[in-house]
Amino acid sequence: MLDLQTLLKRDLIDTLRIWQFLVVIGTGKRLFGEGTIPRAFRLADTQQTATGAVLHVYERAGGLKYGEVEVGQETVIFDSDTAHK
């Protein structure tokens, strides 16, 4: 059975469906671990259940786009050098 990192490395994923459950249970395996090749996705849909779980649906969005984004008071710069580290 192939895991998510293997599928991403082989460029075999067009859609990601990520369930978010707001609980803290300790440490675990990173969804996007080291060695994951950067890919561009766009948020296509979000649904929330009555219990608070959220489903995020992401679709491939072509090539990577680099630039700046403001996060609170901080500006984060995404460039090709930091994307491959």
C-alpha cells in the first residue's frame, strides 16, 4: 500500500480531502513530511459537520506560484529557494 508521501512524490494526486478534527492527542506522523516535492493546490470546498469536524477539499492548481503573503503582522516570502529546503 502506498502512503501519501509516495503518491505525492510520484505526482499521482489530483485531489486532497483532509478531515480536520480539533483534538490534541500528542505527536504523530507529519502529513507533508521531509522530502515532499512542493505542489500547488487550491481550496475547492469546505464542509463542517455538526460536531465541528471540517472537511477541506483541495484540487491541483498547476505550477507553483511564489510571492509574499501577510500573516498577522509578519510578511512571509515564498520563493523557489525556500520551497526546496
